[in-house]
Amino acid sequence: MSRRLTVVQLLPALEAGGVERSTLEIAQALVQAGHRAIVVSAGGRLLPQLQALGAEHMAMDIGRKSLLSLRHVRPLQRLFVDQQVDIVHARSRLPAWIGRMALRGLPAARRPRFVTTVHGLNSPSRYSQVMASGDRVICVSETVRAHVLRHYPGTDASRLQVIPRGIDPADFPQASAGESVQARRQVAEYWPQLAGDGPLLLLPGRGTRLKGHADALQLLAGLRGSGVDARLWLPGARQAGRDAYIDELEGLARALGIASALAITPPTAAIAQAYAACDLVLQLSRKPEAFGRTVLEALAVGRPVLGWSHGGVGELLQHWQPEGAIAPFDAGALLQGAARMLANPSAPAVTMPDSLRAMQAATLALYEQLA
């Protein structure tokens, strides 16, 4: 380490999601490397975890879409100057706008360097373009880099750096046959409709039709119609405020005759055990995703993945498990692919690297280069 850096990360809140997870992962890496990590957000359930890492937090509601959010520009300026901040790293659009306004009000000699991370494939607009305005722009996949250059052709490509999100393989250990049997038994104790000797399909994801739950239900109906005693688990789909959507899925399941082989549940904290319990993991997002961490997590545990080959998910499947990459929205090909994988249940021959450490190291190297 050439010198101790002070890095401020800006995001709306610390509740849950990939942006929040990446924020904590970089804060952890900064502290472990002897740097100072400050996070500015409205707080949330992950705040105690952030502080336990040794990072600092300043409460500002910089993600609230209101003109009142502009009142945070001056306090951010004071924070940048008083704490001698070296790097300001914005991870979301409104925090990026507020952070950039704060930076522009400072003399060049006292102005921290500005980094943005494009975590998603946002609809192109002037509002979204701020995420491509950093001194360095981190893209979480090649898919994201192509998206930025396609929609913002004036962007200097030399400022873009692809740093894929990562996982720690220790958090997703390869499951033995015995561990898988035990995990399936435990799942069946909670959700009896998932009991049985037939294959278990898993589609983790929040309660939105963008996650492709209806495609998974159609797939289950097709498998069961062909004589395969398959079951389907949708952890994370059952969320507060999503009752109408759950009613819609349950109605579809009844119409397809698969309601007794389906569990639509809240999120599970034991996602590695969920992967271990299943025979096939699905990634059927209707909208291309920027990255697709589920693919890496499942493959690390030793579970095959079947998904639509677009966005970051397609990028990962083509690299790690091409046989699981299905042309988007081709239901027939999806059914054939699932039947083929379930008929030949062999764990993917994948030794997942420690991509989390690689992501942390690359981000810190970028900070140090800029500073």
C-alpha cells in the first residue's frame, strides 16, 4: 500500500441486494488493507454488519427521489473536505448525481476522484448517463460494458473497466451426495410439497415477474406431463406487498395442475443449502441481468444451471456451462434442456475461483491508481 486512502461509497440504503452486498465487500477489503472506508446512505438492516467490518457510516437519505435530496450536497462537500477523501464511489443514479454536484463545488486541488459502478442495465436516459460519467467507470460484466458503449457512444472507452462481481467459494462449498440428501430432507420438513424421490428444481429470486417464475411453472408442468415427478421451489418470491403476484402464480399453478408440487416461499438465509438440496437451478429472468451471481453460486455447490442465454447470465453460462444456455424464451428448448440435464445428473466439472477476492483486489488497485 503506497498510502492510506479514504474512500466514500454512496448508495441509497443498506437493506438487501447486489449493490449493498458489493458495498460491504469493498468496505471490508478497504479496512483489511489499512484504508479508511466510509459509506453514506439512509441506513438499513445491513448497517450493523457494515460497522462490524470496521467501516464508518454517515446517515443521509441520498436515494430519495425528491428535490429535498439536494440539501445533502453541501454536507457531502464538507465530508469530502473535512475527512480528506481521496475517492468518491457512487453505486446508484441519484447518489451519483448528488455526489457529482458536491464534487463540482470543490476546487480542483481539493476534489476527490470520482468512480461509478454500473450495476444494472438501466434504460438509457440522461438521468442514467451519470453512471458513465466517473473518472473510472466499473462495469460488472462485459454485457454492461457493451450496454454503456452502445447507449452512450460519447463515453471514453478507456475509462471503462470490467470488474465482475464475485463469490467466495468457501461460502458455497461443493455438496457431497450425503449432504444433498440431508439438505433435501430438511427442505421437505419445512415444505412438505417438496418431499419425494423426484428431482427438485430451484429458482431463487424476488417476487417480480421479471424473474421468470411463470416460465418455471410452465417448465414444471411440461416435466410432470412427460412423467418426471419433478418439484419446484421458488424461495424469495413470496414477499410483503406482492400478494397479487403470488395469487397470479398460484392461479397459474392450479390451472397447470402442478400446485401440489410447488412451494412459493419467503427468502432463505441458507441459500447454499438450498442449492445443495436441489437437482437443477433455473435462471429465467425475462429482462437481461447485468451479472447473474446465482450461476456462480450454484455451480460452486456443484449444481447444474439452466437459463436464458442473454445478459450477464448468458455470458456466465457460455463460459462455465454452455449446455445450460438456452435461447431466450424458447419454452420447448428449455423443456428439452431440463429433461436432458435431469436424465444425466452429473455435477458440473467446475472449480470455482475465489472471484470475490479478485473483485476486491481489482477495485482497490483501481482506487490506488486513481489516487
